[in-house]
Amino acid sequence: MTHARKPDGVDLAARSRARRRALQALYAWQISGSAIGGVIDQFRHEQDMEVADIDYFIDLVRGVESHCAELDAGLLPFLGREVAQVDPIERAALRIGAYELKYRVDVPYRVVINEAIETTKRFGADHGHTYVNGVLDKLAGEWRKPEYRGR
């Protein structure tokens, strides 16, 4: 089976799997309050991590954890409620999306939003993906102004 790759060699399917696993890891971290290193180790040894981009997974999880306050502050104006009141799956998807918008400018903002929508559809509440879409679209308009305006 071949995987779609960007010209720079990035395996797009492996990146998508890394995002799904990162969402699950961040959900576990948010709920348990466990140390992020332990959560990463737990997920790292699971069978399907072999087909995920492990480096990207670690970057997302550690990046969200280390920049959490900044990411939450950026998201807050668009949430319509306190961050702690957002469903944990949606909160994890929003934090990953915010991290990618801010720190992974190599990933187009439309890809960031689409991936967040898809992971929320898979793991979240029935209409959670529409909420995630709206919030990240507004955040992209702020954090990726030149790219967003050129759409």
C-alpha cells in the first residue's frame, strides 16, 4: 500500500494517525493529570503507533503541553465559554489545532482545520466538529492572517 506524500517526503496518512493519537494522548493527560512523559510512553508502545509519524506525535503532545497557557489564551476569545468548560475531546482538538497554527506553519491552515474536524468527528460529540471548525477558522484568521486572506 502506498501513502500520499508531500514533495518534502512527509507521509500524510502517518501525520493524520499521529494527530489522532495525539488527541487521545492529550485527552488522557487532561483527564488524568498524569505527567506528559508517562502519557507519551504509554501511547508510544501501542501497536498502531508503528504506522504513525512518531516524531510528529511527540511534537504535538509536548508542544501543546509546554504552550498550553498561551494556546488557551489565544483560543479563549473564540470559545464563548471558559476553556475548562469545553468538552475534553474538543478541547484537545482545539489545542492541537492552535499549536499547529502557531508553531507548525509548514502545515497549511486549511489542513490544520480539516484534520481537527476529522479527529473530532471520529472521537467527539455529534456536532463537536462544527464548534471546532468555527473556533479554529477564527483563530486562523488571527494567527495566519496573510495565508488566511489569500484563500
